[in-house]
Amino acid sequence: MEADPGLSTQRYPFAYDPAEPFVSRLGEWVADVFYDILPESGFEVRDEQIFMAYQLERAYGDKKTIMAEAGVGTGKTLVYLLYAVCYARYTGKPAVIACADESLIEQLVKPGGDIAKLAEHLDLQVDARLGKSPDQYVCLNKLSAVRFADEDAPVIEEVYESLPDFVNTPGTLQAFHPYGDRKQYPHLNDRQWNKINWDPFQDCFVCPKRQRCGLTLSRDHYRRSKDIIICSHDYYMEHVWTYEARKREGQLPLLPDHSSVVFDEGHLLEEAALNALSYKLKHRIFEELVTRLLEGEIRETLAERVDEAIESSERLFRLLDTYTVAIPGSERKEVRVEAPLLQEIERLNSVLDAIGEELVFESGLFSLDGYQMRVVEEHLDMIQTALSLFRKEDGYICWAEESEEETTLSIMPRTVKEILNERVFNTGIPIVFSSATLSVDNSFRYVADSLGIDDFVSFSVASPYDYADKMQMKIAEQVLPGHVENENRLRDAAALLQESGGRALILFRTMEELRAFKQDIVHVPEAEGLRFMYEGDREISDLIAAFQQDEESVLCSVNLWEGLDVPGPSLSNVMIWSLPYPPQDPVFNAKRNASASPYEEIDLPYMLLRVKQGLGRLIRTSSDSGSAAILDESIYTQKEAKDRIAALLPEGVEWTTLAH
């Protein structure tokens, strides 16, 4: 929701004398909001909100990092919005609110959401703009490449035909015209969308369509926000990781200077950091990059070095196919770093060194376009930095991924925590972690240590809802001797769905589990007639809206353990298909190897936070009620996990066993 430029509004929603401390005056107004102004509009006074407001006043006043754990129904979003917006106006810099994923950033600006409430009840018009990740936009180059040469050509052609006239018509663009957003194409499934969206290997800096690209236009638009920019964790971490490189290349950082940051569902920030703070290499992209050097009048020695580099890269990626091992339940493949692979990495690094020396001579001859050469040099430096990590024993984590018959090599330094500490948590601005699940066993150290946060304040307030009266909890029956796990899981799920008449969310640990369920449930007679919706079949926010509108439907998801807010009868049943432990992939294995007690310090806390979040999808308002179930029979073979899950259930809620 953007402020109407025609409105004449004062800078702050309260009287302020510049001679007095701003944050103290802001805190007084926030107290008035929750004690007086909102109750006059029918809102109840919530002690949890008042307490959280007091704690945030401390964090903003001292410019500290704060862990704000507040249960469902405490109104935590409204509290941090008031501080973020007013502090942004005080500093003249927008606040950034980073949500766990792209599906959640729209919820803040949806009709009836918390920003709308500020406008309605406080007459506070908020300029809030969405800074969506690049992969949420159509890439014009990829779209053109697959229009006619693909089995999905009909639906892709529809996307092409829907582009605004100015995209393919000469002339001057007069005003911002948003287009190309994933949400505008809800009918495309994830496979179709990935054929035409931006990906990390697009070189936007030299794209001739850049100035008419929906991504570029949207970026220019959100940078002008006066109050709030809402983005994903991934995008914020990408901003952090690329900040210095973009400045060197003469580009603007992804986000403008900002006054504060709120990490909503902040317990998930580490995963976003791991994704963003890694180098991704692909042979095809490398070849396209270095062959740009052959387009000018260059010396023969440089041309020879370029050919050597391409051949070395080809050998390296052929070796990768030999030295990678698939990991069940993960898209990441383990890379066995052995002597032949290391030798080829050193060979490629040496050739890149030689190209760098040749480019010093070429720059003096002015035979290459200066901008093009800077772009190539920047990319080559990045590749060498990535490959140099292999020289440091235990100084890196690497893995490979397969997509469209291409291999991507990802390399991440183990010093992620140090990078975050320097570039995020020691920047002297208020940083708020907000979630219903930030602590494990009443300690915030698991989240803080994983991110390298040394200095922080924290608080925790419980949900005001009466869970004992509203929530039923069930777990699978123990597997009998002679029987195997999972054989009753489909039947249990179907029986629970019959009880609730659909109206359910089923949470899976991996996409493989979801796909297997999708294939098997059609053969269960008790599930006949139920309407299932599956993550990946359409755009996620459109899928959520359809689930909410179709009251008796069933939503199956891998990524909606947190943030999903569907109050009312449409979500009366939450099922956890299997205990959501982290995958056995290279990233988590590296953390396990560095831990003295990997199960207690890595796997168990991760799983418990995930379970707590998943169960939190059930009761969203004081009038909600329903049942939740854990269908994983292995809970009986994990006594510590079983006891810890029982301990995290809301007060007064005890589970019963599903009877076959």
C-alpha cells in the first residue's frame, strides 16, 4: 500500500519536539496506541503487545539486535511496523522488513493486513513497496529463447503476448509500469516458470533489454520508498553479499541505505545466508563469459589462454560428474574432493591468472570495450576467489546440483558467521528478529550462534489463546512387530481428512515426500472426492488464496511450515508427514562435523523449531479450533525427540494415539 501523493500528512503521527529524544517520544505514542487509540476502535488491550513495545523501544533507542519471540495472536507485526515506519521517517531512510520467503512478503500488504489496519485506525498512510527477488521476474532473453522451441510453447507464448507494448516497441518509457512478476502468471507451475525467469547466471549488466525489463523497473520503483521496503531473507542476504562488488562495478546496491531491519520468521535467516553467501559456477556460463574477450582485436596469446580456460573448465565439470554422489531427500549432491579434481581446479586457476595478466596488456592497447572488460574481470576474480577456497583445508563447503542436464558447482566459505557479523550485525542500526519460535529450551543461543550474533537482547511472550480448549493433538500408532513404517500413514491421513472434511494443511519434509504422496493418495478409497492442492503446481500466493476460498480443500506443502496465516475453518487440520530433520547434505554435514554433539546441537533443535512452527499454523485467532497430528511412526524410536516435542506443546495440550 503506497501513500497517496496528494495527501497532506505530517511527518509523524504524533507531536514531536526535536529537542527531546525521538525514540522515547515514539515509545510514549506507541503506548497510547495500544492502551487508548486501538481499544477505541474495538481492539482489546494485550499485555503481550505492551511488553513487546517496551522491549522494542529499548532496541531502537540503543540500536541493538533484539530477539523478539512472541506467540500467535500477540500482534507482534503491528508493534514492529509502528517502530519501523516512524524510525524511518526520523532518519530519512526506509526500513527493510525481510520475510522468510516470497510467498509471505505479500501478506503484509494484503487487504485487511496490518499495514491496512494502520491506515484505517491510526490514519497512518504507509509507503510500503515490495522488493521481490530477481527470480520472481520474467527474463526477456530466456523468454525469447524458448517461445517456439519447447513443449510448453503455448503457455509461454501467452506470457510473451501479455508483455506491455513498450517492451518490444521503440520509444521512450514515460512512467513506471509494473510487469513480469511471478504473481501475474499464477497458472504456470514451477517447472514452466523456471524456463522463463531470471536465474543467477543472467548477466543483467550488459543486457540490451535492461532498461525495459520488469525486474529493473521494479527495482527503480521500490528504491524510492519513504517508509518500508519488504523483501525476502534471500534477497536481503544477496544484497549483503553483492554490496561491495556492485559498487566496484558502478552499480547501485540491491537495497538503498536503510534505517533498521526486521527479520520476520528470523529463525530461518541462516538458510538464506547459506544460499546467498555462496559462489555458483556453471561451465556454459563461464564459456559465454570468456568468449566475450574474443570479440575485439586481441593478441593471439590472450586468445590461446581463453581456449585453454574453456578446455580446463570442460574437464573440471566432466570430473564433477564422476566425483558427485546423490543425497536422498536433497537437491544438493555431495562432491568427493579427490586429487584429480583438485589438480584440474589448480590448472584452471593458473590459466585464469594468465588471462588476468594478459588483460593488463590489453587495457593499455584499448582493443577491448572498457565496460565489457571490467565485467569480465569482476567475474573472473569471483571465480578465482571461489576456486581458491579449495586450497584451504576445511575452509569451504561445496556441493553440486543438476538442472536441465547441466551441473552447477556451489562453493561456500565456512566463515559465513564472520561475514554476517561484520556486514549485518555490527552496522549500528536496530535489527529485530521476530518469530513465534526463536528459542530452544528457553535459550536463543541456537539461532544467535548459527548467525554469529555476539551481542543481543531478547524476550519471549506466549500466545494469549486457550490452546487446551481449542487444539487436539494426535500422533501415529506405534509400529507393531512384523510391520513396516509408513504402511499406515496414507490411511491415517485419509481418516483424519475425512474427520475434518478436508480443511487441512499437510506438511512434508521434502519435495520427494510430497510427490510420492501425490502419486499414492489417488489409490486410497477413503480420500476419494477430496480436493488436493500441491505446492509447485501454481504460484504459491495464488495457491494459498485458492485454498482459503475452497473451504474443504487440502493444501500439501514443503515450505509453508511458517508464516502461513489462514484463519477460520479453511484450516482446521494440520498434519506433519514426517519429522522435519535437516537433510544429510554437505551444508548440514559440515555443521555436524564441527559439532561435538551433532544430534543435540544441530538436528534436534532444527526439527523442534520446525515442528513448533508447523503446529502454529492451526490456531490463528481466538475463535479458531481444530486438530493437529504427527504421522511419523519413527517418533517412538526417538525417545528424546518424543519427549521434547511433548514438552513444546502449548500448555494444557496432550496428545492421543491414532487408532487403526
